[in-house]
Amino acid sequence: MRRTLIILLAALLAVAAASVGVYHWATLPTTLRIAVGPVGSEDTRLVVAAAQYLARERAATRLKIVLTEGLGASASAVDDGRADLAVVRSDVAMPARGQTVAVLHRNPALLITREGSSLTRVSDLRDRRIATTRSNPANERLLQAILDHYEIPRDAVALVPLGSSQEAAEALRDGRVDAIFAVGALTGRLLNEVVSAVSRATGTPPAFVPLPEAEAIAQRSPAYESFEVVRGAFGGTPPRPAEGFMTVSVAHLLVAHTETSDADVSEFTRLLFVMRPVLSGEVPLANRIEEPDTSKGSSLPVHPGAAGYYDGETLSFMERYGDWFYLVVMLAGLGGSAIAGLFGTAANRTRSRTMNLLKDLLAIVHDAREAQSEAALDGLDRAADEILVQALTRAGEGVLDETSLVAFQLGLDQARRAIAERRHWLEEHGTPLVRAAE
């Protein structure tokens, strides 16, 4: 019985431990590695702010930042399996094993000149000098795509790399360059710095060269998109620009490895849009986070986990882990049934042994009435003593209940009485064998 109770307790503890283990495993925060770079870029600032938010809020998903040298290296980190997520650019080495999660921001390409300049159309760029504020091969390729569309030879345009927005604005003011080519987010630092620097240097709002054929350029190269810069996009009085215009843009995307769990990507996508309002207070660029094109004809395939969130098909906690809990409950039920069966079997064995002892007492009563000698009665007396010892041992172990003890008491009294009566009878009448001899 004691062994059965120990087994029962151990089984219950095992089931409880398994349930706690499953719950703990299911609720552990998921850590996703995200590749971003270079250090100091606006994308890096945005990702760092997101990682800090998730850690501060003890979210179910956390970020481990993998710093890279740039967008191309971040894409390689996904293909190499060194990162689960990465920030990439639509025209720079899109990862072969990556799928889109969200559009972090779209960066329009702007040709900025001074007010009153004779440079009003892209075709006017021939034999002009264009300043670039940062040496970026991807931006130079984008400019080349624009020039190619308008059939302007590359050697017909001189690129003048300059170190800062202020230096480029001063070069524009002094006539050393005819325009500034810049690519960045409307709410990012680069474009706003360039526009403000030109306004300060020239004393007038800058002028912008439109790309009316932006849609045609985007159709020829899926890496680019047409983009409308609305009137007053850069603020100011009078508004900058004075009129809206079209240009081309590139997208900075958050992508996930194709083998990253759909559930993990779906949960992170949800958290991304939950924390967007908070992040925008620290990094205004967060306001530009948006849903990608989830249509089947999209040139940028969307990760199934992110698509599930956008389509409203995100699995709940119980839908995701319910099978595990049901399995634990089922195993607990089977274990409980098995334990109950063992307990019942042990109880039956205990009752069977108790009944055998009572039967032995009854047999002593019967044998005492038929005993033919003192020696036989002495043997029955010793057998009764042994049964008494077994009964007391069982009672000490808690096996015998009060009813069984009463039954044993009655049985022992009856056995003792039968032995005493037979012994008295033999003393008065002698043994049957002795009488026969006389």
C-alpha cells in the first residue's frame, strides 16, 4: 500500500512537472536575430529602438541585433543563416532566401536645384554637374537608370561627390554644381538636411526636378517604384515643394528567412505595428512602416507568417499550442486511469489477504473443535498468535480499517474460546484414543 501511494504521488508530480514544463516552454520569449547596418544609419537607429522597446515591455518576441557593414551584407546574413530577419533595400542584393515582412520606408530619389535654375527637366541634365552627398554605389546605379531612360549618356553628366549636405548646398549656391542628387526617406534626416541647407545657402526655397515618367521607369525595373512627393512635403513657408511631383523610389524592407517559423514572424509583425506609434517618438522614420503588397502578383513575395497577420489569420496562443496541452491532459488522464487501476489492484490484494487471515481464524475455530490432543491445540494456539502478529502489523501500516480490526478481534476471541473449550473437554474426558484403549 505504501509503495502504491509513493507511485501515485510520483506520477502526479510527473504530470504536474510535464504541464509546467510545456507551459514554460510555450511562453518563453522568442529571440530573432536581425541583421542591419551600417552603424549610425537611420535603419540601425530604428532597429535598436525596436529591440529596446521589446525588452522593456517583456514582449514574447525579442531581437538580437547583428550589425553589418551595409545593406548588401545584411542580405547575405539571411542567405547564410546568420540572421532570421534583415533590413535590405529593394535594389541592393535582395536575399535569395528572404521574404518580405514589412516596408520600413520608401526613399524617393530627388534632383534638387536652386530657384530660378534653367534645369527644370531631366533632359536638361546633359552636360551638367550633379553633387552626391554620400558615396553610395546603389544611388549611382539609380541615377544611371534615370539617365538611361532619358537616353542621356553617362559621360554627359559629371558626378561631384561631396562630404555633407551643407557642402553640397554651398556648391550649388556658388555654381560649382547644377543639382544635388539625394535618396532618402521624406521623414529621414538626409533629405531634410539637404533641403534646409539649400534654403539657408541660397536664401530661397529649393526647386525640384520632376520625373514624369517615373511609372515607366518602375515598370522597366521592379526594384524601383513611382513615388509622389506632395506639395509641402518638407514644410516651410512658402511650402517646399510648391507643387507636388513624381519621382522614383526604392524601398527599405524588413525581410525574414524563408525557414523562420510562420508563428514567430506573424507575432513579430503584430508587435512591429503595435510599437510603431511609440517608436516614431524616438525615430520619426517609424511612421513610414507599412504593409507590403500581399497580392500574388507582387514582385516581392511576402513571408507566409506576415501574410497571415495582414490577412487576419494569425493563430492564437491556444491554437498554436493547444495540441500540446491536450496531449498533456490526455496523458494525464491515461496516467490517472493506470494509477487508479494499480491502486484498485493493490486494494483488492489487501482485501484478499485480510479475508485469508479471517478464513485462517475460522479454520482454527473448526480445527480446535476437532482436535484430538493437547499438542494439536498448542499448534492451533501458535497459529492464532501468528495471525495476531500479522494483523497488528497491518494495523500499524494503516492497511486495516476499523471494521477489519473489529472482525479480527471477534475472530481471535472465537478462536481462543474454541481452543480453551476443547482443552477443557479433553482434560475431563481424555482423548478419544485413550478411551478406546480402556
